[in-house]
Amino acid sequence: MGTWRGLAWVFVVFGLFVAGLSPGAAAADEPLKLAIPDLTGNAKVGTRSFPLVDRSRPAGFDQTGPRRLMVQVTYPRRPGRCQGASYLPDGTAERLLSYLALEGQKVEIRTGTCAGGPVVRRKLPLVVFSHAYTADRAVYTSLVADLASRGFIVASIDHTSDAFAVEFPSGRVVDGVYGSPLSSKPIDEAELVKLVNVRTRDVRFVTTWLLKQNRLRRSWLGGRIDPKRIGVFGHSLGGATAARVATVDRRFRASADVDGSLFGEWPLTTKSRKPFLLFVSEGGLGSVLPQDKSCPYFGAAAQPKLAWQLTGSQHLSFSDFQTLAPQIAAAKPDWPFASLYPIIIGNLDPAASIASQRGAIARFFRAYLRPPNARPKRVRPPAPPAGVTPVSAESLTCATATG
């Protein structure tokens, strides 16, 4: 059994419960108020979203016209008036609530970020983020916004037709062809390889667009990105994308794969020569690491390389479900998933889990995306934060990875 297939049963189980719910089961008059944990960095955070068109390639996925994407740029902003940023556009929010058996329920999610505002007046490192298979950019706000609060510009991409839904400023919503994070369709390795290739081109295209904005003096982003300090990370299939991007694009100085299995032949033949973090969940990729292609890829990678594990976690612990699901269950004891969500996020204390995740990602990129004049000849590898442990040598003793 391939690693991804070994994890996918969880989503199928959840999908069966979703399918059995009546449309109005969760309707309520009072809004359900949820919140992303307070951001921990010193900076206030702004966020802006942009539609992009890559005219060099077709949309694919039975869509007509060129490839269209949404990218959300989250960044340290200068102090000033702040209008709270919404968690999701209305169209995608409606779909997510339906997947969560909250159809008809008004939900308010405080993100701790501001809609727009000027970027702080200095050059900053850029990190590009890629979401999991059938997820979307918003469900990682806990990680992305916090990284921005610590002094990073973070560009989160919605991979159109792969994400469960992408809403464009016109109001048009493009639904994903593979289902939702809680009920994704079965998919074979060959198709996953194709998706990683599409996503890799998405990440490179968005990065080129951002650097073009950086060169424009009158752009809101003009002069704010340090092009010598660019990293990439992602979760699940986004983690595989991050690892792949770093091997084919020299602009990326460091990459982090968060609980993402690797697919295809390249992990067995390509050697990473850049700082690389493999950050796994104990109950997800960490439980099958010796059989996954990420194991030989990590083994062959040049230093510096780090393999860390989030203790007690499951695959979706790295998403906002870690904090939002317990909040929903506490507010709505009759929620159909109230006793089931630990299957996908574990029984971790949400605040402690998210603090560990945030600390791990920030420590890695802070160490390896330093300004050129602040880089010592030999960078001391960062230590994992509380709740995160090094992956054991036994877990990195690889079996023959055949997919």
C-alpha cells in the first residue's frame, strides 16, 4: 500500500458521514464565532489576494482558456487602521461549511489579520506556500499569518481545480475535480505526479509575478522582497510540491515538506543541495516513513537537513482543523463530527500543537533565509521547539520505496 493510500481512508470515512447529513441539519440563527490563535510575532499583519493568469499554458482539468490562479499575500504591515480580513470568500466558505455539516450556519472566524495596508519599510524574506490535495489556501491561516507576524512575506496559492474550490473576484467559483479534504477521490501515483508538476509550475509562475511586482517602484510591494531570501513550504501534496520546486528552481534557498509523501522517480534520483526540513506527523507520514520515497530522498540530501516529528499528531493536525474543530465541537455538542474529528487531527491540545508547528517552521526559515550580510560561514541548525522531536534513525532506515 502506498503511503498516500494508507492515509486516505480517514478522508473517505469522513466523507461517508458528510454524505449522510441532511442539508439543513446545522442551520442556526446565532453566528458561530471561531478564532485563529493569536499571532505570536511582533508585527501587525496585512493580507491581499490577487487573480493571476498564466497565458503560457492552458487551464487544464477540462477548463477552457489559460491557467488562472488566486494568490494571497500575507505580510508584516505598518501600524494604522485595520479592517479585519475575512477567512474565506463567500462562495468557498459556503462549500467548506457544507463539507463540515454546517450548511446554513452563520460562522465568523477571526483571523487576527488586516485587509490590506502598507508593507513595512524594509526588505523581507519571501516564503511561498502550497496547500494539501483538495484543500485550499485559507485552511492554513494559523501557520501562514503567524509566519508573516514574524517578519516574512508569505504567498499562499490556490491551485485551481485541485483545491476544493477557488473563488475569483468576479464571483466565479471553480470547484475542484477531486472532492474535498474530508471526502477526496481516490487517485493513483501517476496522477499525483502530474499534479505536483502542475503545482510546481504554479509556484514558479507566482514567484516570478511577485518578483516583478517587487521591481516596480510604484507597486505596493515595490522593493519589499529580498530576492536572495526565498523559501517554499507546503503540507501533504503541497509538501511534495515544495520539495520538487527547490530542486528545479535556483531562486529558492530552502524548502520544508510538511507531512508530504513524495511521488514519481525524481525523489530516488535527485539530491537536495539546499537546506531541507522534513516535518512529519506521528500518526501520518511519520508512521510509514521507511516505506515512503521521502525517506531515501532525505537520506541522500546534502546537509543541512532536518527531520522533525510533531508528537501525537495526525495528518490534518497541520491545518486549521486543529484549532477550529475543537471550537466547533465545544460550541455545538450535537455537531455530527464532535466525536470523530480526533481521527484526523489527534487529541493534541490545540494551542500547544499550533505553537509547536509555528515555532518549527519559523525556526527553520529564520535560520536559512538570513540576510546575506548576517550569514555566518556555518549556520548552526535550529533546535526543534517543545512538542517537536527529531525523527529517530530507525524511522529513517528506508525500505525499498516502490510507491
